[in-house]
Amino acid sequence: MSVVRIPPTLRTETGGEREVIVEAETVRDLLDDLTSRFPGLQGQLEYANVYVGGEDIRTRDGYETPVAESDTVILLPAMAGGSPAENAAHFPRH
């Protein structure tokens, strides 16, 4: 079984769980299991980066990346922010 580390921003959806144990063969299976157990994660995981054993799944086989029993899986939600371009002119660069 693999350990999935839940970041603080997603813990409200997992009842405060920091880590969840999941049995899965691929990242797709793992995410399906997580969203089945914690339906509130469904929309949150759409933009999350997933790392298996410290490697970004985008550099491997994507959602078909194998997950071994000893793997730690990290979910890292994408962050966005900033100001509209018209506001940027009001702030000095240096």
C-alpha cells in the first residue's frame, strides 16, 4: 500500500488527514480511490501536480505511472495569483 501525503490546503476535504494509505497499481487508480473516499477532492485534484517517489508523473507515464507499495505519493495543488496587467504599472519593479 502506498502513502499519499495530503497538503494542508486539501486536508479539509480529508477530515484533517495528513496521510492516506491507498492500494493502487497506477496513479489513475490511486486518484480514483481518493476521490471515491473523499468526494470533495474531485475538483481540487484536477489541477494538482502529482509526484511518485519524488518524480513528477508528467516526466514518466502520466496517470498511467505505476505506483509501488513502497512509494510515497505527494499531491501538490497548483497555485495561481497576481494582479491584472493594468495594476502592475502601479508597482515598482526594483
